[in-house]
Amino acid sequence: MNMNRTILVLVALLATGIVSFAAGRSASQEAPATPASKELQWLDSLAGEYNIKMGGVTGEADGTSTVETSLGGLWSIRRLETTAMGQPFTGLELLGYDPLKKKFVSAWVDSMTPLLVTSEGTYDADSNTLTMHGISRGMDGEEAEMVNTMEFGDDGMLFTMNIEGVPLVTVEYVRKEG
């Protein structure tokens, strides 16, 4: 049942993107990114399997993550499996590049909340960091500004989620050998 819900969310996101793209694009606008673009090649480089260590307000836990390139090379799908507050936790992110906005775009869902969290941002090659901005919910349940960063290194990445400037969750990803 969880896989069916995940597939349904991905189909809904894809359909929304197609309708939005078709409605908002004129002949004078830039063509969509292709799998050969530097942004999509960078996304493809993230593909693999990772061991993770998650920490923050949800407690500390080990887990795993898989990242795959999908949908014609246009999207990266990240699945995270661990525990949070002693309960099984699964998260799913769809990450791509919007050539019209010239920004990376993301949608996140997880097994802890019924919220779809969207964000957009930029990748800085000098610092090897992806910074995404969006709206989430604060600890009080009210809408709050969210800034997520993902710093990339040779063998993995470090994700930090900040709500209203407060770091709430960190996830260290270490690429599995082989």
C-alpha cells in the first residue's frame, strides 16, 4: 500500500508539472533541459546507494537511502529509510531542474506527515552546495520558511533542514562501496 501511495504521488506531481509546463510555456521561451544538460548530468551523478545517519529533533538513527535517475533522465528520486522518534520513517524526494526558472525544484513526502513540501533553489559549484527554499510547517504547526542545504563531498553528502533559521534535522549520506 505504501508503494501504491508513493506511485500515486509521483504520478500526480508529474501530471501537475506537465499541465503547468504546457500552460506556461510560449514558443519564445527556452527549450526544456535535456539529459545532456550540465544540471541533469549533475543530478545523475547523485545516483547510488547510501548509508545514512540522521540526527536532530527526531532523535538519532542509522538507515539507508537510494537515489536513482528516472523519467528519461529528467528527475532524481531519493528514497530514505530509517527511524524517527522510535518509529519507522520513510521519505521520498523528487528533484529536478526547471530550465525556465533556471532553478532546481523539489517535492518531498514522508511517512511522518501528510504534507507535500515543495522547494526550489540553486547549486553553487564553488562550494558544492545545493540550497533549496520553501514553505513547511514549524514546530507550532504554522507555515514557516524552510531552507535546506545539501553539501556534497567525494563519498557522500550532508543534508541540513532549517525551519525559521533553526537547524532541525541533519542527514549524513555515505555512498556504499561497490
